[in-house]
Amino acid sequence: MTKTAKICVYCGSKAGRDGPNSAYTHDAEALGNAITTRGFGLVYGGGNVGLMGLVADAVIDAGGETVGVIPRALEEKELAHRGVSELIVVEDMHQRKAIMAQRSVAFVALPGGYGTLEELFEVTAWAQLGFHQKPIGLLNTNGYFDHLLAFLDHAMREEFLRERHRALLSVESDPTALINSTVANLS
């Protein structure tokens, strides 16, 4: 197995309102292709469902390396993607997130729910505190994160968030542009 630098992707275990033919699914697949085209591999939550499964499938189909990290409880529900290059089964979410962070050179979030937001904000807070200097990107498909971005701007105006910390998050609406901007400063 090669040791390709990997981008950590956080995203939904669902495909979104319009299901398999939505902009969300299109962008998840396009992001997986962009990751592989740029010569990176994928580290992600290890599932075979929703946007998570679509990103992994796109990387696999393009010949890229995929590492899935999944808690045992989810693996036992048969949600684990069996086609990944490496599947790591852990005991809890804390182990999952730590391994995903350690194994990646950058982080990207796609649309998702509580879990996606929690993971995104955790790695962004770690960057704010100086625990890592890895780039963080947010794919704003169909304006999905517009309200969240408006809230972050509000937090900055209200002086709960510094401008330099708000700038930790690279935001694009195009998957290829997001990967390009997120990894632009990697050596």
C-alpha cells in the first residue's frame, strides 16, 4: 500500500433532500475525484452510506487510497465500507477523530449534520489554539453553509471570534476549487 498524503473529509451519512441525483451527491463525487486528481488520498469516517460513501467510492474508482476509521458500534450495524484500502475499527468517536486528524494533511467538510459540524469545529478550534497548522476547507454546495458563515461573521463583529481565526476556514462552492485552495500551501 502506498503512503499517499491524505485529506480528511467530514460529511453527512445521508445524501440530502434530493437523494442520489442532488447537487450534494454530485459535489461529493466531484470532491473525491478532485482529491485523487491532485494526488492525495482520503481519510474519512469509514461508512458506505450517504455523502461519506460517495466520496470514498469516487476516490476508489479513481484509483486513490482510502482509509476509513469507524467505531465498532457502527461497523457492527454493517455501515462500514468494505472496499476501502484500509479500514480501522476503533472503540469510540474520540479515537476515530484523533486517528483521522493524525493521518491527514488537511481537512474538508461537506454538508452534513451535527457530527459533521462537531468535527469541523473541533479541528478549527485546534487550529485556533495552535495545535495544528493544517488547512481547513468548507464546501458550500447550494449555499448549504450560508447561515453558518453569516453566524461566524456575526461572531467576529461581536468580537467573540478574531478575523484571523475566521480566516482559518477556506470556503468554496466548487469541489475542485476547494481542494485547490485548501492544499495550495502544502509543501
